[in-house]
Amino acid sequence: MAETWNKKEREKKKQQSKKEKAERKQERKENSKDGNNLDSMMAYLDENGNLSSKPPDPRKKITINVEDIEIGVPKHGPEDPEDLVRKGTVTFFNDAKGYGFIKDQDTQDSIFVHINALTEAIKENNKVTFEIEMGAKGANAVNVKLIK
């Protein structure tokens, strides 16, 4: 069976590429002995976070407790229920529409109050205690009670 000219050329190219690949591999082996070992490729961080070529001093090592690292929002402990109750004055209340506003005594913020959040009827200028709950449009007063 006779080989065609095209087949011979492809075989020559394959042999040539194998030979070139073997030469590149040999060249890499020879050059790797010129100090390109693992130690020369290592980079270290010093105590200030900068890269350096020498390892850090083990005497300056600081151990950090993993539980002390906080990522994101810090955890809130249980809150005292008395801290949640606020005092204020009713600045506006419309009985027909069923809503009004309370001015917080501490922060002087105006807080929305709905008639469903009342435990008893209120009028303007009444002193009240309430709790704040965040709603879709902002802070809302809930558990509103008259101070007697």
C-alpha cells in the first residue's frame, strides 16, 4: 500500500512538533536548576500586611481567637424590655381617618401611629408610652398607652 505525499508531510510535521516539544521540556529542566526552586518563589506577609521575600519573625506572632472575628452586622444581645418602651406626646391625631403622630420625648422624632396600635383612645397633647416597630414606610408606634 503506497503512502500519499500528503500523509508523509503530516507525519513529518508530527515528528517535528514532538522533537520541538522535547527540546522545550529539556530547556525548562535545565533552567529550573538556576534558583527557580520553591523557596525562591515564596512570598510572605509581614506584620504590616506588606509582601516580603523573608519569612516573618515567629516571636512577633499574634494568635487571634476565631470567635472574636465579626463579619457583617454585630450580634445583638437580649434587650431589656424597659428600654424599648418610650414616652412622648401626641402632636396630631385624626379620629375620622384613624391615624396620627407622636413626638418622642428623647429623640424629638415624629412617629406615625395608627388607630389599630392603640390600647385606649388618645387625643392631641396626651402623654403616652409606646414601642417602636419598623414598618414599610418607616417607624410606627405600637402598644400606645396613656400615662395617667
